[in-house]
Amino acid sequence: MNYYIKEEPPVNAVIENILTRRSIRSFEDKKIPREDMELIVKAGQYAPSAMNMQTFQLTVVQNEEVIRKLYTAIPKYMDGLQEGYNFYGCKNLVLISDKEGKEIGQMDCACVAENIFLAAHSLGIGSVWINQLRQTSDGPEVRAALTEAGVPADHRVWVIAALGYASAPAQLKEKTAAVHWCE
């Protein structure tokens, strides 16, 4: 397996998991078992947070009606979504939210999402980051669906972690973000 690093291959499972995780945008029509979701969510709970305040909430949504309400309401408050958009057919969402107005809530939620994505990948479960709720959480229909799911009224959803079994294998493409060393 090519890990796309120029030095030695990964020395442990954690590094290998990080280097081989990719976004999945096509999911099987299948829910993730509760025990696996609990483990994935627990990994999210252990993410770092500023001053260890842990004001974020993880809302697990596997209710197909609530998922449908979300993906049909979002386009009403956001231009540019393709017709028929449905979270890539995903049946398992984790809505990662934090208190509205918390200066670093978005960053804390990003750390939670990364832990969730890596935990899912380690279990053979695919994932993709979805952004739309950070912009549309205040739309009345979106807010109604969020309330039904259990997201607190004073929270903004910063990340949707869509999780599921990939219907096609991920393409391991080289990551080429710039790295600069100042030694």
C-alpha cells in the first residue's frame, strides 16, 4: 500500500489510519450498529477542546425521517445545492454543535469531527464532512428538524459527520498541502 510519504512507511496503526482515511461520498443503504456508533461517538468526546470546557454536543441521528427533513430544508436557505442532494444517501449522521457565539466552538467541533472520522475509518466505516448546517441552522424548517433531533436551541451545528459503509472504495490520492520548515 502506498502511504504517500517520502520517508519510511507508517510505524504504527494510528499513523496508518490517518494516512489512509479519505472522504466517502457514496454509502450503502445501511445503518451502523449501535455499539459501533457508541465507540465512534466516544472517540469524538475525547477530542481536545479549548480549556477542556467540552461545551460541544454530539447528536447521533439515524432516524430517516429527521435526516430527510434536514436535507430537504437546507436548500431553502442555501443557494447552490444540486437538485436531489441527500447527504450522499447516508443513514448515519453525527451533528456536532456548540453554543452559539462561543468564539472557539467551531474549532472544538473540528477536532471532534477528526476523531470521529478516524475512529470510523479504523472500524471500516466511511465518512465525509458536510458543512451546510453551519450556514442554515437558523432557517425555521432546519431549526425545527434540529430541535426534533435533540440539538439545543442555543447551539450552532458546525459539522455534520456523515458515516456509513462505502458503496465504492475510496481513492487514495496523494495529499499535497504545502509544508515549510524554518529550522
